[in-house]
Amino acid sequence: MTTETELKFRVAPGKLSSLLRKGGLTGRRGDQTEQSLVSTYYDTNKHRLRRHGLTLRVRKIEDHYVQTVKAGGTGGVTRGEWEREVSGASPDLEKTKHTPLQELATRKLRRKLAPMFRTDIHRMAQGRRVRRSQIELAVDRGRIRAGRRSRPVAELELELKSGHVADLFRLARDLERKAGAELDLRSKAEQGYLLVSGSGSGAQRAESIALKAGLSPREAFRLIAHSTLHQITANADPVRDMDAEGVHQMRVGLRRLRAAISLFADLLPRASTARIKTELKWLTAELAPAREIDVFLNESIRPITEQGVPRRGARAIRKRFSRQRMAAFGRARAAVMSARYRRLLIDVAEWIEGGRPRAHDDRNDERTIAAYAAELLDRRIRKARKQGKRLTNLEPMQRHKLRIRIKKIRYAVDFFESLYSDSQQKELAELSGRLKQIQSALGSLNDFMAHRELATEAALTAPPEHRRAQAFASGVIVGQERKAADGLMQAAAKELYRLRRLRAVPDVRA
């Protein structure tokens, strides 16, 4: 086995080739090479290899074929890689011994393996000496094809051949400054699978996380954090296209990462983590108005036109918030196109890779993620139940904090799901469902507070010719939401009362 430590970037097509020809980047230039690489990726129709975090490809390089198995595909910087030369274009499972694919390589798998997609890439590569590290800078151009579907490839890749990861990020920052390079955690394999499914350009949801019970909490955090960062970067294009679901999914990725930081706070270095949290809060704040106004417009304003509200008032308030919606989506788009966003991605990726446990906590080297998860979930559920008993007496800000606490527990259940055995999944699903209902009810109550402010401000600042009609429409919205709030409070209180600590414990044999 070898390990592959690399970063991939998107760069404007006009700047790609010039990065190799011109100087100015960190490090001394070495020899330049060119290759044509034709790779076929194999899997079953149900994508069994992908579900196990594996990829299998056969690549033609000049007049010979190389079979490669890769593992660890959750957006991390370093992955395991196993290469063997094979006799032809089809995979040879006999040569997957001593790889993670070996346990799956049955006769049944042999029969079901089929080509999924193909990449046809022209690669120009150049060595770079950065301090004491050797890094390969490669420009890839070509296409990915899956049946009749295809998409272009135009990316830059940095691979650490020897030396220190810090030097890899040093060169990455130089590329961002001088060429506007944007970190893109999607591998060609992932892009190929998206092409197969026909969902390559739309909003991307979070993927499941597979943890082994014997991992240390720090190793588990690294996998979880990479997965959340992957969701953030995968939704950059939809946000730039001002797609509402893309904005929502990027915000989900940000919330998941911030929740993971909170859940594992006792392991993370304070100073560097505080800097990362500041930048994540900035991006969250830039996206928030787009999501809030979009929800208000679609769920509160548009329905009132069918509920007896005067047409002039409904039209005026809808027009007003449609303009605000466009401005808010423009703000989100500008944030994701900014240099600050590009720097944030690099900073977070390096922080995930390079962070070290707090030196004073001796338990960090002894605990497994299975034990850590059981203790964490038990403690947080107990606190949520205690606070939830006073729900009806809580001030709005206290309810908001309870909602955040519930949300973090729900994300923790999602993060740790793979640690529990099949027989425990039902109890886990019931807990997750209950947490979702509480979060949804408290979230709607929180939205109503924001909607009341928006509606009131719209009524007070409307132009004179629309003031009365718009005030009436605003009053209808506030009245309807106030009435709905009572039912939501009761629903949240009921589910909080039924909230129970988990009887199940993670399967330590996993």
C-alpha cells in the first residue's frame, strides 16, 4: 500500500496551463511531463464498492494497464492506494489481495462488476520543491463519460510526494492568491458516480459516515469534519447559481461542522479552533438571509393570496420580499465567490489535518470513539430532558438555545450511527425521529419570531399608497403564525417529555 496525499482545485480555464509555464509560485520548478490517461471505473449496479468507501479503476498508460484500489473517500487529504499492473482493460480481482477490496472479492462480485464510467484525461505535471518537500503540480483536462452523459474536467492537483503536509498547504495558499484556485474535494470517481445518477450539478446532501468502533475520538472527528467540509464545497456551484436548495444544503454542512466542533470540543486546540469558528460563523451569516427570506416568501407570503387577503396587499408584500430575496441570494453568491471563502476552505482543511489533541488530557490516547460516543450522547440527552421540562416557561432565547442543543444531539446520532449494530438501529431511528420533531417544532417557533419582525417592518415602512393593504397582509401572516405557535409548543413539549436516554450502546466489535 501507498498513501496518496493530495489537494484538488478548480481554476479558471484560462489560468490552468499558464500555472506550469510561468514562474511566481512557491518552490523551485522541476521537469515537466505530459501523459494521456484513460481510466475505467468498475462497480456493481448497486454501487457496492462505493458504499464501502472503495473505488476500483483500470487505467491505460501508454501500452500497459494499471489496476488501482483506493480507500478513504470522505473528502480527506490522505487516502490509501493499492496499485498492480494487470494484463488488460478488465479488473483482476486476484490482484486485490492485501487491499480493503479483498474481503468483497467473491465470485459473485466478479460476475456483477461492470464499467460505471470512464475518464479521458490529458495531464501536464511538474515537480515543485517547497522547502524540504517534493510536490507534484498537475493540470488535468478532459472528460468524464457515463453512457450518453458526459462532463468536462479542468482541475489542478497538488500531490505530496515527500515531505510535510504543511508545505502542501503553503503551496495551496499561493495558488489561491495568485490564480484564484478554489479547493474542490470531489474526486473524479465521485464526479463520475454523480454523472451516473444524473445529479451532478444540483444541490448535494450529506453522505453517511462510516466509523469503526476502535478509532480514537480524534480520528473519528477528522472523518466527520472532512465529510461536513465535503458537503460545504459540493454546494458551492448551486449557491453561485442562486439555487435555494443549494444554499440550504451548504448551511446544513456548516451547521454539521459547527456541531461536530462543539461535540468534540474537549479534544480540539482552543486557539486555532476559535479562528475556524469565526470564519464559519461569517459564512453562515452571509447565507442566512437568503434562506430565511426564501422560507418566509414561500411558506408565509405566497399562501395568503388564497386566503381572502386583498390582492393589492398580497401583491405589494410579495413584490417587496421577492426583491429582498434576490438581494439576499446575491449576497450569498458574492460570499462564495470571494477570496475569503477560498481561504476558509484551505484553512479548515489544514486545521482538520493538522489539529492535535490538548496535551493535558491523558484520556485522549485511551478512549475509543465507541466509548466516547456513548458517554457524549448520554450526557447531552440528560441535559436536554432536564431543560425541556421547563419548555413553556422558557424565554425565546432560551428556547433557541434548547433547539440548538437538540440539533447537536441529532447530528451526533447521525455521526455515530454506524457504531451501532443492526439490532440497535430501530432504537436509534426512534430517537432520531423524536429529535427531528422537537427540532422542527422549535425551529418553526424561532422562524415565527423572525417572520413577525419582517412582517412588522414591512408594514411600518411601506409606501403610503400600499401602507394599509400591506399592513393588513402582514397582520394576517402574524395572526396565523401566532395561532400555529400554540400547537407547535404543545408538540415540542410532548416529544421532550417522551425523550429517553439510549439503552443501546455502540458495538465495540464494529
